[in-house]
Amino acid sequence: MVIILRPEDEPKEILEKISHFLEARGLKVSEKKTKLTAATDGFDFLGWHFKVQKNGKFRSTPSVDNYKKFRQKIKAIVNCSNYGSKVKATKLASIVRGWRNYHRFCKMDGSRFSLYHLQNRTYKVFNKETKQNRYTSKKLLDKAFPAVSYSESKHVNVKGNKSPFDGDLTYWSERNSKLYDGETSKVLKRQNHTCGYCGLKCTSEERVHLHHIDGNHNNWKPKNLIVVHESCHDYIHMGKSAS
């Protein structure tokens, strides 16, 4: 847990309030895992680096460790001699798209998080294959590094004084659908923000998955798509494997 302090906040008072809040819910603050820090000093959490700048503006960027691990994954695939360029492009696309989507509300412009050098290295590796030329290599490169739009600090804000503990499942399930895009968001709205398997509301407590009913991931017809809780999705596939 990271506790962010404003200049006027007293660390002991804030920690006491949090302790009382968690104690009422059967939880306890872990001293080893809890860090008290000023918002202007910055801190890393869940792969992001958060900081309030001197001008008072909030800013988030991918953390140094997160960016380093991401580059290592890319290099491992590019340098793997067991894969051809087409397989590499497919594997790279999912990693790059996932990383860019994860940080789509961060400050991503400028050269700091540019993938130019990784793309340049990947293009050279693709172009070395006898079956590829500079045109086909460029097509594979575009596939391997898909563009994902980002908008700094445009995440979905919590309305008014809403809290996950207020019991308003309708609000939180509808808000949760805004965290997803594409077909997942469309199906969530069609299902009235409920799980297509258990029928319970989809809240932020658990991620949701897009499930293909017939098992064919190339069949994107609306009737073949339902949104289910992550645990429900696992249960569905467990049942299929057992049968």
C-alpha cells in the first residue's frame, strides 16, 4: 500500500484513519508493505510512476522497471531463432498492444518511451530472412508494433462521493464497462453489465473476459460473444476440458 500525503497532512493521523477504516472490514495495515510518501516525491505502483509536479499538475508514466521488462520481452522474441518472422510478428503484436493499452492514460509522447530502436532492430531481423524483402518486412513490422491511441489523464473518474463500499452495484457495474473498449464494451452494455454465465453484476472487483460460445476465436458474430467474469471463464473451460 502507498499512502500519498499532501503538505498539510499529518502522517500519523492519516495512518490512523486508514487503520480504522480497514479494521472495520477485517483488514490490517502491513508496516512492511506500507510506504508513506509525499505526492511531489513520486512513487511506483503497479507498473506506473505517479508524481505531482511543482506546478501542481498530476502526471503518470510507465515505471522504469516496467519499461525495462517490456523491452526484455520484445528482445527475447526478436532474437529467438526458433520463430520465423511471421510468428514473431504475431507474438510481438499481442505484447506491444497489451503494454500500450495498459499505459494508454499515461504521458507517452516524446522520445522517452519511443519504440523506434526496438522497431529498427526488429525490421533488420525480419529483412534478413530469405523469404522476406523490405516491403514484406515493413508489413510485418506494422503488424508487430500496432498503434494504440493514448490520452494522458483521461481515465474514468469516480462520480462525486461514490465508494466501492456504498453498495451501488448498478453504478459500479456501468462504470466498469467504460474500462473496456471494442467488442467487450459493446457486449457488456448489451448484457446490462451482468455476467453471461452467472448473471451477477460485473464490478471492478474482478476482470471480465470476452468468451466465444462455439470456441472459435475467429467467429466474431455478436450472437457468438458473451462477457463473463474471469473466474466464470475459467470454470467454463475447465468443464469443457473435463468432458
